[in-house]
Amino acid sequence: QQQVKQSPQSLIVQKGGISIINCAYENTAFDYFPWYQQFPGKGPALLIAIRPDVSEKKEGRFTISFNKSAKQFSLHIMDSQPGDSATYFCAAGGSARQLTFGSGTQLTVLP
Amino acid sequence: SQTIHQWPATLVQPVGSPLSLECTVEGTSNPNLYWYRQAAGRGLQLLFYSVGIGQISSEVPQNLSASRPQDRQFILSSKKLLLSDSGFYLCAWARTGINQPQHFGDGTRLSIL
């Protein structure tokens, strides 16, 4: 019940295209959904986060879409750039002060 | 501003040797602190978290332990390392409270020979 399922495992997109990464959760007690970006050899960095009282949040080229009834949320990267090539993790948190992470998506943006 | 430091950046240890990884946070008080392990190409596995000095919660039974001797210091230890302990160890901090974002250090790459 604590699992967060993330797909796809890897994604290749052309420069300027849209990258879409999906996550699904089971625990209805989760009420905080952050996305992290990780470059090789570095720790994950918080990219954007959403709470279930809104269905969409946009920050620059990054958008989170949230579907509470389906227990799914996704990250959209518009106008993808080679510098966006990294591993992306979704996560879900609740009252336990902990985050449950997805397994990660390795994004490659071709020039 | 807040910063988090982890050291060493890389470490190569023989099987059976002890381990001590240190993490410190600056610019905040009474943070929640976390230790994660990340296997190659995998997600993050929460190992320990702490909400205060001397308060440690363990998520995964194993031969690792954690301690928080000071407010902004978090230490990951082992008395005898196993081959399976190899991985990328990450420390993170968050402000006190529910659903605060976690901020990660740059990790320690641990290789066991």
C-alpha cells in the first residue's frame, strides 16, 4: 500500500519535444507529491511539488498533472532540452514525515 | 541559506571493515534528517530518519545503524560491512512539520571489495 509505481523506466525525446513521466500510488493518505531531478553523481534536487487540492501546477517548462480519483500524477516537460537529460523521481508523502519514491525514469533528450 | 554536507564523496572499503559516513546541515535548526540508499539504476530506499537528537527510526533491518549526536549532525555506521552494502548513500534534511520538501546532499559512493 506504500508503493509508488513510476513509468516509463527510460525515455528518449527529441529536443523541443514533450517528455511525460507517470506515477501511480495506492495509499489514499498520501497528500504531498514532489518530483525530483537527479544528475549523475549528484543528489536528487526538488523540481516541483503538488498537493491534492489542485489538479495542475506549472513552473516554467515543468507541469505536474494530478488525478486524485485515479490516484495518478504525471510530470510534463515542455520544449525538452538536452540539459534536461537526467533521472526523474516521483514521490509521495503523508503525515509520517517520510517520502515513498518511485523507481525513477532516465530521460535522454537528443540534440 | 541552508546547506547540507556529506563526506566522503567516495569510499572503497573491504568486506568486514567498519563504516562511518557523516552528514551535517547548516542554516537551520531542529531539522528532520534522513539516510537513503540508492542502488545503481534504482530508486531511493529510506534507511533511517530522525526528528531530533538521539531519536532514530529504522526502516530497514540490516547491519547499518544511525546516530544523531548533535542537532544538525547525522551519522551512518556499520561495525562490519557486507558486499551488499555497496551503493550510493544520500543524506537529506527537511524542516520540521508534515510534508516539508526534502533536500539532499551529493551523496557518498560506497564500494565494498
